[in-house]
Amino acid sequence: MKFTWWKVVCIVFLLFSFIAGFLIKVPNIGNLHQTIRNFFFHVPMWFTMITLLTLSLGYSIAYLRTQNLKYDIRAGEYAKTGIVFGLLGLATGSIWAKFTWGEYWSNDPKQMAAAIAVLIYFAYVVLRGSMNDFDKRARISGVYNIFAWFIYIPLIIILPRMVQSLHPGGLEGAQGGGNPALGGGSLDPTMRAVFWPAVFGWILLGIWISDLKIRYFLLTHKTIVNA
């Protein structure tokens, strides 16, 4: 396995965020207590998913412009890896919710929007798997991917901020009995020093996993890709 500089950075950032994330002194904010450490894991999952799905969108657009199947393969693999990180985001969020809201799932608007967003991309994967013709699959899924991304972003970023939510970032989130917002003044310099390496480490890991899957697919489908 060839190690390039960004892979080394990925490993270093993740090791640092795991070790420091459990060892540093964290501020006592509202009802979060020690569960605030999940911030170093839960939030980076969504940063990573957004990044991977945005890369998937870019490759779908590149395919529709060039008809190069390699771009469609990249779009598909980045989307699949993005879904995995979305599921990890839902799982870590549910665990956090249990300790701060009293239940794993409370049908909070942000929880619902995140689940719908993941399902939209599950449909993308199902759509790709339903067609055997590579060119037809690439064209249809490429168009779907564009629409999916422009639905996904409002679902997880815009709409949840317009409704009352227990989740930080929603209208009256703290007053509604949820977590106080974790951002701006809530993150002290020490937390920022751990959080951002965690974000970039997980993003690089997502790209690394996708790259391995892409290389494997290209090796096992040489005749189709090079046709």
C-alpha cells in the first residue's frame, strides 16, 4: 500500500483526535457534561458525509459532460461511502440524544431531516443497482444525484434552522430543553484544537476508503471501463 502525505496526515489527525478527545479537559456546558466529547466524533461524521456527497455530485456532473464512465464510478463510490458516514452520524447522534434528551429517537426535526437525507441517497444506490447497462445507469443516476444533492443540503442545513428543535442550531433550541449550541463561544481553544483535526482526519479517511473502492472496481471491471 502506497502511503502519500495526505494518508499520513489522516492517520496522525485521527490518532490525535481519538486520544485527545478522551483525555482533554472539557467545559461543563448545560446538560452535556462528559457527553460533550461526542462532539469530536458525531459532528465530523456529517462534515465527512457532506464532503463525500459533494465530491459525488461533482463526478456525476463530470460524467454528464464527458460520458466518461470512470467519473460515474467515482460518483457512485463516493456516495456509498458518504452514506456509511451518514449512518455513523445518526448512530452517534442517537447515543448522544439518549444521555441528553432521555431517548435515542425523539422525532426531532433535525433527526428526521438527517434520516430522510440518508434515505434519499439509499434510493440512489438502489437505483444504480437496478440497472445492468452501465451507460444507462450512469446517465440516470447522474441526473438523480444532482437533484438528490440539492434536496439533501436544505434538509440537513437550512430547514432544521427554520424550525424549533432540541438540537443545537434550531430555533430556540436551548430554550426548548435541548442542548445549548456548540459553536462560536461554546468551543474553547482546546476543543477547537481537537475538533478541526478530527474533521479533516475523518474527511481524509472517507476519501481514502472511496479511493480504495474505486481502484478495486476499476481493476475488476477493466473490460467495461476501457470499452
